[in-house]
Amino acid sequence: MSRIKTLFQEKKNILSIYFTAGYPELNDTVRIAEALEKSGADLLEIGFPYSDPVADGPVIQASSKQSLDQGMDLKLLFEQLKSLREKVSIPVLLMGYVNPMLQFGVENFCNACVEVGVDGCIVPDLPMVEYEEFYQDIFESRGLSNIFLVTPQTSPERIRKIDGLSNGFIYLLSSSATTGQSLQVSENTESYFARIADLKLNNPLMIGFGINSKETFDKACQYANGGIIGSAFVKALEPADLEGSIQRFMLKFKS
Amino acid sequence: MSYFVNEKGYYGDFGGAYIPEMLYPNVEELRQNYLKIIEDESFQQEFHQLLKDYVGRPSPLYLAKRLSQKYKANIFLKREDLNHTGAHKINNTIGQILLAERLGKKRIIAETGAGQHGVATATVCALRGLECVVYMGEVDIKRQAPNVARMKMLGAKVVPATSGSKTLKDATNEAMRDWINNPVDTHYIIGSVVGPHPYPDMVAIFQSIISEETKKQLLEQTGNDQPDYVLACVGGGSNAMGMFYHFVDDEKVKLVAVEAGGKGVDSGFSAATTYLGKEGVLHGSRSILMQTDDGQVVEPHSVSAGLDYPGIGPQHAHLFKTGRGQYVSVTDDESLQAGLLLTQMEGIIPAIESAHALAYLEKMTFTGQENVVVCLSGRGDKDMDTYMKYFGL
């Protein structure tokens, strides 16, 4: 069974952490992954940077830019990830925009994922129709998950379609927003989370966007299998005390 | 072969809607409604009334006699520079604001490079009493100060884009982020034939008035509605698509698109997308864009803020790849010289964008009989600083 399926079967209140590859220092990628697993992360999303990240707010824009300026590209990332599975056993996803993936070649990209032990991808600007028509076979024949996003504006019919195409979990956005804003749980958000839960989807749900505290993480766990933290974590990284800053950040959520 | 969009939103290999899920409902709402709304009689009537009484259309097709003598061909200028607000951009913003109203939107956002699209958007928002936010690169805000002042006077909020090269591409990113964060009440008026389907088609339809009028005017003036050549500059490519639209299926008419060569196509300071670019995805559609081997978008350069964009619209990519259109480039210097030449031979100061199309005339050879239409997409008032510095006026 895949690492992702096993995780969702065995655990509740799953804590998933996003970070940008090659940030704060170019060679920190695997070091951060290792420290995160030690500090209790259940799932990792490693961002491969893109020059024009339209779905991201200022924090991830800045980390992406710094990473690119330091020389990160997909070739180097897969090189760095060769040692991933010697040090990390939890599921790992790659997250990024479609253009770098297209230039690398989707098949090459998927082969490289399998080679280094990456379990799947999140590519927010890869449309469902294109995925279905051109890429689903490539992903599934290699046992890779592709994670789709759902927002409060996504229709129930479309959510069902997404559920049918998903084979890992569904990434539920707390609101329609770029990354890095604080989650405001209003009556509307709660009724949206409840509405999705009522659909009784085949795939587990993870809530992301705006989770930056124990309270917001607990809220996510109340309605879904867990929560995803991105900008808040990236912001907390201290280059001079990388492991220490990761440990301190994770303590807040594990207490 | 079709040069227009198919039911899946593609032009051959190009187009589509590569957007994050947050934008899907907005784009889908547009896709389902744009043709229905545009084809509706009340829309058509209001659109054409405003184009006539407010924009001042039809814009003249002017036979530039002295320029014609010089180049040994009949050079016609399609005078989009005489439109209200000084460029072709208003054709599209009038169309999109009427569409936004019919979709019940209350708030308008836009990106702008040279500021022409920003001004055209702020203008129609003032006209219809809608809130307007314009994203503009910090660099462009400095080099296009008069347009920034115009937008502010028109009541728009101008927000500087401070990421990346701080130009048009980055302003577009910021506008898309705004739309993601305001998914219900906001309409994004994209200014060019770029973006996810249906934008490239919708903007081309609104700009197609340029070639629709040109055909009629040519028939009146020459007895033949088929020119030998039509020329237009291309950044994202909206004036070019408007100029080409009704000639695309008529293979006798040669389509010439002039890109910004900057300091030279191989100088590292250029925006000549078809020469320097590769296929990829930018701002929601598959097209041709300037990028590294890793798929990172390369910062373009042009003296003209309106052409300083690393991609082209998907329909242009299709016209280029099929060979239907000829895609060429001229340098900053050549364009500025062409701007001065038109000013002194015809008494028309062109926008530096439009001067790119004029500059290519120097590189063409004619027999004396050809009818050539150049889209004079905008006037040069906004570029006086650049002209004055360059020529030491």
C-alpha cells in the first residue's frame, strides 16, 4: 500500500507541512524534511519554485524568488532528493506550478519522483481536463498521487468529479485566497466544511490556507483528516538555527 | 484549418485555461456566458452606440501620402490613436464593462503596462460608476507618470506591483491574485488577448472592430477590401488580433506582427517572444513565452512599456506556428526613429508601441502597387519623455 494511503488509515489529525525547496539555503531541502519528521510532521509538501506563483502570497513568493536566485531548478531538486529516503520515511509530495513541470517533461518528472521516493504532486494550475486527457495514465501507472484543490466556490458536481480523479486526499481550501492569510472561521466557513463532510467523499480531506496556530489547526482537524501549514512555517525558518526553529514551531501544534 | 478557438478553448496546440481552482468559478462563469451576452441584441446596440458616441468610432483609415511615396506602396494608417483615451484599448474595456454589468459584478480590476489599458479601464469604470483597481509595475509607474495621474483623476486606485521585474507580467500576477481573493463580486478586465480561455477570444472579438471597419474603408477608398499586407505591433497582441481578425481566413492578405526586439534580439534585452521563446504556460494559457530551460519566465526588455511582456496570446502562437502570420521584430532604436519619421512626415506622433509596426516598413520591399495597412494603435503623448530624452529635444 502507498505511504499516503497507509498514513490516512492509521492516523487522525494529520499535520502536513509545506516548505520551499532551496530555502533559506540552497542545500537545506532534505535537512528541513528530516527535521520536520523528527518534530512530528506526518506529511511533507516540498515546493519547487516558480518565477510567477500567482496563487501565492508574499511569504511564498519571497521564498520562491530567493530559492531561484540561489540556483534552484528541478534538476538540482531531484539531485538533492536522492538522499531523501535514507533520512525520511513519511509521505512526501512535490508542489509547484505547471510550466517548470512541462519543460522538464511530465513523464521525466514522474519518473524522477518515483526514483527518489516522492509519493505524488500538487500542481494548482494544471487543469483537471488536461490531467485527465494527457497525464492521468502517466501518474497512475507509476503509483503517484495527484492532489486537487477544492474551494468554497467549487460546485458539488465538480467536487465529485475531483473525488473520482483523486487517489490520495483532497486539498480543501479554507477560503478562496492566495496563501499566507489567517483563517477566519466564520459561520460560512463552518457550513462549507460541514457541506463537504456531508458529501461522504471517497478520499480523505486536508484543510489548508490560513492555518497558523493551534486553534486553526484544531479547527481543521474537527472537519477534516488534518491540516496543512505553509506560509506560517516558511516565515518561522531561521537560517542560523534551522533545526531549533523547526522544533520550536512544531511544538506549538503538538502540545 | 481553423485559426479561431475550438470548443475546448484551444487554437491548435495553444490556449486552454491553466488556472488554479480558486479562479475556476469566475472563468467558467465567463466561458458559459460571454458569447450569449455578446451576441445579444441589446448588448450589440449599447456596445456600438458607445463606440460611436463615446469612443469616436469609426476611427479613420488615413492614406499617408508622404510615407507612401517614401516606401513606394499605398500606406494606410488605421487611426486607433484618435480614439477616446488615445489607443485601441478602449474598444475592449467598453465591451468588458458592459459584460461585467450583465454578470452583476460591482468591482473591476485590471493590469496595465504602458498605462493605456489602465486608463481605458478607469475611464469605463468612471463612465459606469464602478469601483476600479489597476495593478501596474513599479518601473512602469515611473516611466508612464502621465497615465498614472490620469487613472487617479478618473477615480481608480493604482496599486504598484513590486515583485519580479516590476513590469506588465508582474502587474498581471498581482491582478490574478486579487481576483483569487475576491472571487464573487469582481470582474478582471484583461487588456490583451492573453489569459485563460475565453479571454483571448473575447478580447479579440471586441478588438475585431478594427479590421471590420478597415475592410469597409478600404473598399470605399480603393474599391477593394483586400489589402496586400496588414501590420501591427505585438506585446500580448490585442491590437494585432483586432487588425488581423477579419483577414485571418483570407490567405491572400499577409499578416505581419512586429515584436519588440529591444536592444537586439540576441542582446539579452529583448521582448521578441517568437524568436526567443518556447512553448509553455503563462498567465493561464499555453502559448509561446520567454523562459529558461527550467521553465522560469525570463524578464523581457523593451523601450515600450506596452510591449514589455514575455509572452504572446495563444492565437498569435497558433498563427506563428502554422506560418499564417509573419512574426518579426525591430529594435528600440529603429522604433524611436520610425516614431520621429512619422511625426515629421505626417504630423502624427505615434505611441512607441505603434512605432514598432511602422519601423518594419523600412525592411519591406514594395513594387509601388501594394495596399498596406498599419495599425496605428496609440498616440505618443504618454511617450514624450522617452522621445525627448532619446532625441535630445
